[in-house]
Amino acid sequence: MVSQNQMKRIRSLSQKKIREVHELFIVEGLRSVSEALNAKAPIKSILWTKEFSQKNAHFIKTISTDQNEAISTTEMKHISPASTPPGLLAVCKIPTFKTPKMNRNFIFLDHVSDPGNMGTILRTALWFGIQNIALSEGCIDPFNPKVVRGAMGAHFHLSWIGTMHINDFKDYTILGADHQGDSIQSVKIISNKWVLVMGSEAHGINENLKPSMNQLVAIPKIGSGDSLNVGVAMGILLHHLTAEALVSP
């Protein structure tokens, strides 16, 4: 049985400072927890409701009973940070990443503070084979429950995610996404190592970072509208960049 103290601690993992102290974070939902299990992530415990187990009996049978158990719907609502809990919650250890390998392509996020955008970015980056995510100061914590929910298990397949400075990228082609930049169609990668810098939707890339860019790039607008979602824009840019890499000698 999950004690009141255990439930209180799990609930407190919604707070960044508590996650940092205990080096734990919350993962919810069938897809995300399945990804954690498949990646052999260090899971401390898995909790589920009776309703969830009735709908997903086969999945429940695959889980070891050690430190994993059913709880009531009321208890799940108490510990889950979600407004509508999916009925399955895991507590995982926050990964300890080694020093990033500086021979891989990166996404650099500048003051991206919206959790939904961050989650979408992580999922999209992995789709295009980018496993290294650099964060400026001021980004939302990537282990925030809303980010984790939106990332749908992406955290368990990243090679590295953490705070870096743009000056850390020596011998890289640094591309900044900016609506006033050159068309992405004009971009020619001059190095086999590149960084794509994405700023926040509200403010774009910080002006003090722009001198470090080799080129500012934009997505040509064909129709109408004011702007693209940062995650959508990044996906379009990555499609071009990775396609360019495939045809490069």
C-alpha cells in the first residue's frame, strides 16, 4: 500500500526544486510509461487505477509487482499533476547525461518556456534523428510534468539535454530561425556539424545571440497568418536540413 508520505512525495515532484532534490520525475500515460519500460529507464515505481488495469490488462501483466501497485482513482487524482489523470503513473530517476559529444547535430532552445512547445520539440527532434538538445538559461525545465506528457516518451531516447552557451559550439554551422532570415531553401550546410537555434514564440531569438549565427533562416509564407508554432516551424526546418544531409556527399 502506498503510504501518505509516499503520495505526498510523488505529488511534490510537480515542483522543480523537489525534482532536483530527489532526482526523480513523473511520467504518465500508457505510451510514455511503455517507452520508459522499453528503454529500460530506471523506474522507481508504477501506479495504476483499477479502471486502467481493466482496459489494459495485458500491459499490467508485463509489469513486475515490486514497488508497483493499484491505487484508487481518488488517490491517483491526488498525486497526478494532470487535470484528467490517465490512470497510469510512473516515478522515474532523472537521467544523468555524460558530457555531450561535440560531433553531433544539436537543437539549441533559447528561452522556450511553454511546456507544450518543449514537449513537441523533443518529440519532433527525435523523429528527425536529433538526440541532443541544448537549453539556454530561462528555458522551462524539460522534466516538468507537462513537458514530459507532451514529449510522449522522447526523454528516454535523448543522448543529451541540458544547459549550454552558444559559444560552446566551435566549428559548427549555427543557424537561427528568424522570420526575417533567408529562405530555408537557400541554406547550404558548410559543415557536417550544425546547430539549429529556436527562440520563444513571443520574442524569437535573443538579439545578443544573433551575432553568433552563421545565417538566419526563415520559412517562406505561402498563405496567410501571423506566425507558426515553434515546434511546427522546427519540424519544417529539420525536414529541410536532414534531407540536405541525406543528399550531401
